[in-house]
Amino acid sequence: MSDVIVENQVIKAVIQVLRQAETELPGDVLSALKSVRDRESNPIARTQLSAIIKNADFAKENVIPMCQDTGVPVFFVDVGREAMINFDLEEAIRKGVARATEEIPLRPNAVHPLTRENSGNVGVGFPDVNFDFVPGKNIKITVMPKGGGAENMSVLRMFTPSEVDDVKHFIIETVKNAGGKPCPPIIVGVGIGGTFDKSARLAKKAALRRLDVPSDDLEQELLEEINSLGIGPMGLGGDTTALKVNIEYAHCHVASLPVAINIQCWAARRASVTLEG
């Protein structure tokens, strides 16, 4: 039947979105980088931002990865409840990642957590694939390659409800302690609420959000305070430490207050493709 989605479509789609994400910086991110460069008062910071933008343009023009760390391939897959598939969708994504590693190429980043034995870009629980079920018959695949430098600066803390006023300070201090390690200017994804693991997933989704989505009052306040730290592009000082602060919320247990922070580097790579059922 023509409306059945087949395995090879998914494999090709995964290669397509990985190539786009690795080689082409999203338009909203590139626009934000150019905007802060034009407003930057620190000459060293302007030079860094210009180099970042030049690097992104070169990667797109030559269809090569914009960073030597091609990251952990994190997938968010929206599966239509009426989608017709007769294969293992997660395994098809793994096959696509394996092929993309060779064809793009990608750096083989997956290792066993203890032995450090390299398994390419696939392995136990790797790549990270997250499924949501939505209305319709299509499958939308979004990939977010996540670099190790920024990921290593991410934190999670279980607050008590009486500590709600400490959350803002916790977010700012996390960015301050990260300094230049996550390759600023960064995007700060914050997940507040849910459970221990839910808050981390919320933070990852917050880091994935487009930069041209308007900020609420708390997000804007945090962004201004973070940029007042003076860390600047690549940690060398300047007006812009973060491009955006995005917060996602979920209700939580009456006795809990989980807060997770997932930091994204300037190379905020993401791409999506929709397979029509």
C-alpha cells in the first residue's frame, strides 16, 4: 500500500537529517549569532563570533561537519497513531546512524561507559531515541547532535519545595561554574518539575526549542543575569554568554522539586524530516 512507511525510508531520512544537522546551522541560531556579534562591545568577543559564523558558513558550503565533535545523536520521534509500519522503528534509526557515520562522516563517539571500548555510533542504548505518539499517520524525526563539552556541564538537583526561591540562583551558578567549557555563547535548557528523569528530559527539550520563540519573564530575567557574568564567547569575555534561556515545566510530587539544566554549545545543531503515511 502506498501509505505504508517502509524501513528504507526511515534509514534514508535519518542520514538526511544527520547530514543537515551536522553541516548546516539552523537559521534562527545563525541569525542570533549575527545579531549578538553586531551588538558586541568587546573586540575579542566580536572576533570569536565572526570566526564561529565563518566556520558555520564554510561547513554549509562544503557539506562537512561544523565541529570535530559530531556529538551524541539524540532523536525525538513523533509517531502518528495511524502510521502504518511493519518493522522495528528504533532499529531502523540505528541502521541510519551507522550508515551516516560512514557516509557524512561522523566521529565514532559511542563507547562502553566502563571499559571505554568504542562501538562506533551505535551500542547499548545508543543512539538515544525518544518517542511521542501524536495524531495523524506521519512520522516526524528530529535529531539533536549533542557535543560532549556542553553535555558535561549539565546538572540536576533535587530541591525540596521550601527551596523554590533558590532555583534561579542554582541556574545562574551552574552557568558561572561552566565558564568557557561548553563553548559559549550557549543555550541554557532548563527542566523544572516532573520526576528525577523527567526533569532531565524536559531540559533537553528546552535546549532544542527554537531561539525565535518569545521568552517569558523568568527566561528573560535569567538571560540578562547570565550575560552580566561576562564569560563571553568561548570564555574570553564579552557581552554574550548565552543566546537564550528556555524553560520547560511539568507538575511534580508535592514533596519534590527536581531542576535539571542541559547546556547546549553555540553549535546548536538540529534538523527534522517528516515521512508522510
